[in-house]
Amino acid sequence: MFELNSTTGNSDNANLRDFLASYIKYWYLFIIGVSICIGAAYMYLRYKAIPQYEITSTVLIKDKDKGSSTNSEQSLGDFGLVKPSTNIEDQIGIIKSSHFMEKVIEDLALNVDYRVEGQVKDIAVYWKNLPFYILCNKDSQPTSSLPLTITPIDSLNFNLKSTTASTEVQAGTYQFGDTIYTGKKFFQILKNPNYTSDHIDVTPIQTSFTNIEDMAMSYSGQLVVESVNTTGSLLALSLLDAIPQRGKDVLQTLIELYAEESVKYQNQLAIGTIEIIDERLKLLTGEITSVENDVATYKKQNDLTNISSDAAVYLQSAQLANRQLEEYQTQIDILNSIESYLRQNGDERLVPSSLNIQDPTLSGLISQFNSKQLERKTLTRTTPADNPLVVTLDRTLTDLRIDILENLKNIKDGLLIAQKNVRANSYKAQAKIAKVPTAEQALQTINRDQGIKQDLYLYLLQKREEEALSLEAPISNTRIVDPPKAGRFPVSPNKTSIYLGALIFGLFIPFSFVFAKDQLNNKISAIGDIEKFTNAPILGQISHNTDRNNLIVHKNNTSAITELFRLMRFNLSYLTMNKANKVLLITSSSAGEGKTFFTINFAASLALSGKKVVALSFDLRAPKLLQCIGLKESIGITDYIVNPKWTSKDLLVKVPNYENLDIIGSGPIPADPGELMLHGRIDSLIEELKQDYDHIIIDSAPIGKVADAFAFEPNIDATVFIFRQDFSLKKDVKILNDMYSNNKLKNVMVVLNDTDANSNYGYGEQK
């Protein structure tokens, strides 16, 4: 099966054209929508929108701890023991707080709205440009439902009246500075000290009170505070206001108030810190005294003056005691040796006298003993032992020996006592040496506690002086880099954006309408609706017939619809190339889609090309073919089927003015058309006609309602399925697709009837 347009690109272009065409035909809706939206935008900008100016400023939030060349513990910048946060995000939150903005509004007296009546809308003015202003605090402020009109009379008086029927305020003439009561609320109207004009403007000023909290929230919401960079403390502030000077004053006052509050808060911290330090110093004084007493008591209890020197004395005393013990033991050993020597009787040896015994009595006795011993030894050399002289010497030596032994005993006893005392002293020294580490550890603990408290005491004294200095010389951490300034032109409303939005919205509304209409439309509105659901080739389109006649294809007619039928004649030849196209079945999904109109005009188009054509009215249930061209019914198909006497030639009806075009009517409507369609005489009729005609066009019953058309399947060469724009249902395309996909009828092609196609629009567009 050939297709006139099989490329994807052409198909996409056709779909795009169909899509655009479905919207372009509603061009008037788009013009109306755009016109209304542009007009509404103009009216909004002209009468409703209030121009807003952007006021900008730049401030530096300084961190006094940064950039100091001294130690942070000694820096005068670190005044407080507990300092406020210098985190830049925290500072942004503080600046944007509604609490700050409420103070700004109260300081600038912005809780009253001033307006001058204009030709179209009232114009807001700033009280600093007026000869007066209204003063009232938050608690005494009247309600916002009390609009007033104030008209200056001269430099001293003004006229006051309410613009509503309210009786809360008494209308009349007042002097500037008078207190005006409204029930329990009151306010004053004062002369503006900043108004320097010599001439008093007597223009009536309309005023109304605004809620301070609501106004603060409004300004805070408009305020934008951003970091200029991620590493520094530079902040960019911006604010929108209808009055540039008022916006500049708001930003300037806000920055000054932030700086003032910052210093005030730092001073409060400093005062609080000093009070805390004073209390702590009192406690530390008592604690330090207690620790010093503990040191003195501990030293007294442990006989300590200085542990290091005392330990050296104890060690020296122990060493001296050890040496004395060794000396005493040596002397005792010598004495024992002498005693042992003397107790050996008969021994004539001399007693040693050069030993280290520092006792004169013992030394004298030993000297006498040794002298007598030498004398006896000399005497016994010449004199016998019983000589009285020898006996006398022996007796003397015996007495001396007894005296020496007695003296040795006394000396040794003394040495033992001295040795015992020295050993006791040595034990004491050793005990004290053993106690030194424990005492030293305990004393170090006490001294450490004492040192900590002393250091803390000195630190607190230093901090107290620093806090006192910070009170004497308060320094703000805020510096204005760029003072508030307003732009020369309004930034809001953005006219370009509003008009562009109005244009888009004006196009969007009709687009949405058309889109919704198309989505809700269940009827075929373009050839694309058919192409979406089937691959059956498109034979062509038939434009809307504006002629009252149904047979519109005739000689010398060059209208668009005639040209479309000629184009479909060509498309039929192209689509059935190398295939028979003698018998053509015309059907549709339901009645009223124009299959009979197509049958007669397509047959006429083929006849005008020189082909012999016969059109058969096989819609036996509701025949219209002859009526369509104004011919009367005569012998027809039903007669031919039921009565064998009739031949095909008996059924032919000549179409006037068409030499090669004949029509066969349906004849009388049978009782059971469905059964009649299965009669064998139908095959005979078609075979007879094939002998005499080049094309046989069969106008059958709608295939979506009855199955009559399927009876022709063995006899036909091609099938044309008719849809009517904005009449046929989209769901009926499924009938066509089922017939095409399952080859229930041969060579199925599609025609869309009653379209807006013309001679310049894609005849015979194919998939």
C-alpha cells in the first residue's frame, strides 16, 4: 500500500500545522484576551500601583576581638566574661527583628499615614515635608478607623474634622500643641520644626492612624539584610518605600538604633560583670586566707619551714649519726681488744697505747702499766721471780691491770650509751626523711590550691579594670560604610514585567479555553485526530459545501471543493497503483457523515475524466443517492435481487449533463435488508456492471451501525471510509483501525468531509 507522505518529518510538520490551525481559528479570542489583560495592566499601573524606590546602605559589624596584636586573654577588646554573639547571622536576625522596627517607627512618628487628595488617587506624603505632624505613643494611639482631615489655617491654628460620621473627635479649630482626646485615647498635633517655609501650605491633609506592630512587620518583611561576602562582616541593607526620604530615614534610624542598642547592651554586660566580679573577689579573699592558714598549720604540725632545706638537714643529720656510730663501734672494739689482752695473766707483753682512745685516765694507767711491765722485765733478767722487788712489781701490775679493766668497762659503758643515743637520733632523722615526699605532696596540693585562687583573684582584678575602662570609653561595633541612599527611579512595579505577564496571561486564557475545549471534544476536528489512532492512508479531505446543490462537480467548475475531488481522484490512482480499483466501496461509521455526497461527486469527478462510472445505492435501509441529485426512484437493486427478470441495464438511471455517469437506485426498502445483502444476485449484478463500466462506486450502509458493507468484501477492490469534521466521534476511528488492521475490507482509505480545507491547503495529505 503506497502512502502519499511517508516521511516522519513531513508528518511532524503536518501535525504542527494542524495543531496551530486548531488555535489560529480562534484568533479573535486571543486578541480579546490580550487586549483585556493589557488594559487591566495599564489600569493597575495608572490607578492602583504605588511606585516603590529602593533604599540601600552598607554597614560593617566589627568584631573587636579580631585584628588585636595582644594576647586574647589580655586584650581590652575582650571586656566581658560573657560576651554577646558576634555571629553575622545572629546580627542579621537582630537587625530584622520587628522589635527594632517598632522603635524606629515610634522614633520617626510613622504610625500616622499622611495623604494629599489627588485627581485619580490619594498621594502619600512624608510628615517632614508638612507644616505639622501628629504625636502619639503606642498606648494612647486612637484606632485606625478614625480618619481625619487637617487643614492648616496659619502658623498657630488649624482646622480638624473627621472624614467619616465618627463622633470620637470633635471637629473645629485648634492650636498647634493642643491635646485632642478621642475617648480614652489622645494625641497632639505639633508644628514641624523641620518645616522652614515662610508660607503655610493650607492644603487639606488626610491622616489615619496605623497599627505600629503591623507597620513594623510590614517594614521588617521588606527589609533585606545580606552579607556582602562569606568571610567578612560587611552587611548590605535594602528597603523599598514609596517615599525615598522616609525610606532613608528608616534605614538611618535603624542603623543608629542598632549601634546604640549594641553599646547599651555591652555596657549592661560590663556592669553586670563588675558586680559578679566584686562578689567573687569577696569570696576569693576569704578562700585565699583560709588556704594560707592551712599552709601555716600544716608546717607547724609537721615542723616544716622549707621542705627542701629541711630535707637536706635531715639527710646530713642521718649521715653524721652513721659516722658517729661507726666511730663508737670502733672504740668499743678497741676497748674489747685491750680488755681481752689484759685478761691474759702472765703475759708480759705491753698494752698498746697508740689506739684511738681519747681518755687521759686510761692512757695514764696504760702508761704506768707498761712502765712497770718494762721494769719487771728488766729486773727479772738479773733477779729471781721470788725477789721481793719482783713480787712488789707483780702486785703493782696486778692492781694496775684491775684499774685498767675497770676503767675500760666504764669507758665502754659510756660509749654504748652514746651509741644508743646516736642510733636513736639516726632513726628520727630517717623517719623525717621518709616523711618528706608525703609532706611535700600534701604541701604542694595546698600550695596549688593557693596558687589557683591567687591567679583567679589577679585575673578577676584585671577583668574588673577592663570592664571599668569599657564603661568609661564605650565603642560601638557598627560603622556605616555607605549611608542610606535612594535610587533615582522606582524599582517596583516593573512595568515591563507586568505588561509581559499581562500579554502571557492574555494568551494563556484563550489557549486554556481552546485546549480544554479540545480535550473535552469527543469529535474529530482535524485529520490529525484520525492519524493518531490508525495507519490507514488518507485519500483526501472535502471542504465545507457552501452550494445548495449536492452534485457540485461538473465541467468548468474550478471551486476548491471540485479541485479537492480531482485531487482525490489522482490519489486513488496513486494509492491503488498496480492494483485493481474498479469496484470502490463507500462507507462510514454512522449516518450523516456524507458518504452519499462523496459517492455522487467522486463518481462525477471520475466520469468527467472520461471514465465510465456507475454509482450503486446499496444503503437499502435509508437510500438517498437518487434523492441527492433530484432523481426519482424507479426499478432498483431490491427489484433486481428478488425478480430474476430484471437485468442490470433495466436498473440504470442516466445522470443529466454527465455523459459517462449512471446511477442504480436501491428500489423499495426490503423487510430484512441484512439477509438480502447475502443474496447471490448481488455478485451477478457487480459482474455484469464490470463488463460495461470502468469504475463501480457502491454507496453502502454505515459500517458502524450494521454489517451490510462486509457482504461486498469478495467483490470490491478498495474501500473509502468517510468521517465528517466536528460530527464523527473519535472513538469511531477504532472501527476503521480494526477494519484496516485485520483486513476485513480491501485497501481501506480515509476521507475527512466538511473541513475548512481550500485550494491552497494540502490536498490529499498522507501519513
